[in-house]
Amino acid sequence: MSKQANISTVPVVAPIGPRIVKIGTCPSLSGQSELTYHIGCDAKGAIHLRVVRNSGSGKFNPDWIPLSRIESLIAERPDRTTLSAAALRPVFQGKSRNSPSFLFAALLSESIVRGGPDKDSGYLLGDVKAFKQTIAPLIADGTDLSEPSDSADHSDTSVSPPEKARPRKQKES
């Protein structure tokens, strides 16, 4: 008697996420890996960011983060002078510890934050208005760099590079 697998297919409807209007790359803050990030907009035109790849081994969370949330966290910092990736920790509570730093690296790449005057002086708020002006035409023109898998639900809390496949044993003839 042969065993048959009882497999049923259920159509998966992915939630509609932000439309990707720009894909960028940047070094991590440590300079030890290369990150890929997306800038997107939702149906209302609000800008969102997320990190989607890390060339190194550090895990991260690929969730979309609204720029408005990032702006409010930056505005809430107590000293209102210097910034660090720690300002983004509330967005990633219970998620990978790398996520705030990786997203901060994308913000640095987009000039939303910028380096301070001295090497160890931290970061300063960049030109958010100029960033929005750069992204606005991409949103208005309907730029869509999304792939079908880009709108899938990434509900896992972290992403890491794919593991290497184990070598298969050769069958003896």
C-alpha cells in the first residue's frame, strides 16, 4: 500500500505593504557589512523605510518603519543635540538588537542624519525636508520597484543570510 500525502493548497493573500520607490545600499555603521534598504510609500503617500539585506551575519528585522515615527523618536530625544541609533530602539522592542543600527545606517545614507563635526561627536539631524523632496517625485510618478514577494508578510522577528546547503551523499551504483 502506498502512502499518499494529504496536501491541500490554500491561496495565500499577502497584505498590501508600501510600494517600493527606491532601493539603496550603504555600509553598516561598523563598516563590516553592506546593507540593502527600501524606501516605500503607502496608499496615503506616507514614506516608510526598511532594511532587507545584510552581507554579514547579523540578523535584523525587515519591518517597514514609517518616517513619521522615526521623526517623532528623533524629536523626543532628551538632549536634542546628538543622535545615535539608540533613538530607534523603541521601534524594534523585542526584535534583533542590530535593527536600530542598520536602519540608522540607511538614514545616514539618505542624509536624514549626518555625522557630527568631530569623529566621536555622534550624529546630528540631517535635511529631512530635502529627503522628502527627493522622494516626492518618485511617489508622484508611480515608481514601483516592488516584486511580488516584496509585499509578503515578514512576520518573523529577524532575517539572516541563507545557510549553505549541506553536500548530498552520492548514491553508490
